[in-house]
Amino acid sequence: MLFFFTPYSLSGKLFDAYDTCIQLLPNKNDWACLTDGDTMFLRSNFGHIIQEYIDAYPETGLFTAYASRCFYQYQVPSVVDQNNPSIRYHKQIANTLAKSEANGVTEIKKQIAGHLFVIQKKIWLRIREAVKKQSQNETIEGVDTAISLAILKLDLKIYLMKSVYMLHYFRLVEGIKSKHHLGYGRHLHIITPCARPENLHTIAQSINIPRTSFTWWIVFDFDQHEVDKMLIPQNAKILWHKNKNSVAGNAQRNYAIGHINDGMVYFLDDDTLLHPDLYLNTCAQGITADFIHFDQQNPDGSKRIGGTVKLNHIDTGSAVVSRIAIGDTRFRTDLYNADGFFWMAINQKYPSTLYINKFLSVYNQISKS
């Protein structure tokens, strides 16, 4: 049987919404038609037409359909004016395609947008874990890419149903670049001065932020030939800044700051992990503070520091700050406790800070081997 859903997640996790809907199907041979909330079918017999496609191409891994607007041009008929707001205009196109392209398909061999997915439960169960892993840190955007690439990896077909044309709002008024509704907060720049590259892949696994919401800057205190390329994560921007006169990675932090112009900044040392709650508590939608500090715990769970911006009472990794607030402030390179001076200087410029009375950082979390 064919079932129809408009998946929605109150927590903003589209994968979970897809999975919940598909798991409701009583039989592994049943099919689910999943449509975005900003779409509309334009012909009353849409269900019968989709069933005809399933009957004609039963081994298909994933079906999609034409849309009035889409990020990928190959999912929009070439004759369509994507900025035309008239429902009558798009209704006429739907009627024309229904007649001229009956049961016609186009195979797509690359990622697709998810305004409409038609997938069989047994296929979903085959790709579920791969999609879950790929999209575990995402909200809405990126899940459709994970699904379509997982289908292609299994050498299954993705077919576009050429006679099915949907009205897709797709940020018609706001513009395609508008992504506020996708659940993203402020962009976070994570700076890691690195003298222990063997820890980097472990650190990478701890960064649980949507990939478009962060940039990870790794600044090596080495020459390039001194670091094994296999130790360098793929999801980071790499800088090289060797400085024998600097203490505790401070020159590397300063070097990275010089490459950043906007967003929020967090300093993540190469001997610890990103706290799983840090991003949501400091950069999520609605949080506007320029300087946020919080408690830091020891690896055994006890409190190390926190609660005040004073020398030896705040750590490099126990605050998040906007690039605007940093301004021309830099770390002293001759002091181990330069972090205290750095944060106090910023606090003098931005005295109205936000203090979060909870652990959002762990000191020296990665044990030495």
C-alpha cells in the first residue's frame, strides 16, 4: 500500500520525523510518500498517479517529482518561471505535464532535494543507519542529501516522475538564501591550536553542530611536512603557524582570530572535547549576548572554575565571544595564564555578559596515552 505523510519534528530533527512516519507502515513492502510542509499537489488524482509509477517501476530506490521551485534546476521543468506566484500558472503546467509526460521518468544520478520522496519501507530500513549517521547533527537541511546519496551508494535508481508537478513555496518571498526557519543559530568559529594532532579525529567526533553552523580552524604549531596528513580531519580549515616563543598555543589562537571576520568564537584545546550542550546554550536562535561564560569541570566531574571573569578563574575554553567583541584584543604570547587577561580585557569592553551556571566545558578531557 501507499501512505502519505507530511513529516514534522517539534525538535527540528527531520530525520526523526521521516523515520517515525516510515516506521508506521505495517508492511516492509509498503511505500511512503513524504512531502514538505510548503508543497501542494495541483491535481486531485495525485495518489493514483504515484501508485501507477510504483507499479511501473517497482524496483526503484527513490522517486521524486517536479517542483515549481527548487535549489536543483534538474528538478524543475525548464519552461517554468520559478518566481511566478500564480497558482493558475502552475496549475496549467501541472495539467500539461500530466498529459505529455504520463508515466515518464528521468533518472537522476546525483543528490536531490526532498520536497517529495516516495520510498519503500524495506529500502528505508537498508539505508536508515547510514542516513542517521550522516545527518545526526543536522536539523532540516542536509537530510535529503543524505537519503539520496545513500540510495545511490546501493546502486538503486532515483527516478523523477515527469508527470507529477508540485507547487513548492521554497522561500518565494524570503529568498533562497534565507535559512532562519531551518533551525540554525549563530555561526560558531571553533579555534584549536594544535601540538597534538593524534587527538584531532577524536575531537572531530565531538563536534555535534549542523555543518553549516560552524567552522573549525585548526592551527598547527608545526611545519607542514611534520604532520601526517592522515591525522588531519576533513571537516576543518587548516592553518600553519609555528612559533617557538609562544606559550600554550596563544600565538596560534591569535593567528586564527586574524582570519575571522564575523560570528561567534570558541577556543577548543587539542586535549579536550566539545561539550555536547555548548552550541545550544550559547549560539542557538534567540541568544544575542556577545560574551558568554560558563562553568568548567574536571574530568572526574568536579567543578574546576567558573562564575567570574578574573585572572585564574576563567579558562580559555569556558567562554564564547563574538568576533565583534574581540575586536583587536589578542592573547599575550608570553604568559600561560594569558586567557585570564584576554577575557578580562573583553569584559571591560562588554561588562554586560551572560553567565551560564552550568558545565559547558571539560578541562583536559582527553587522557594522555
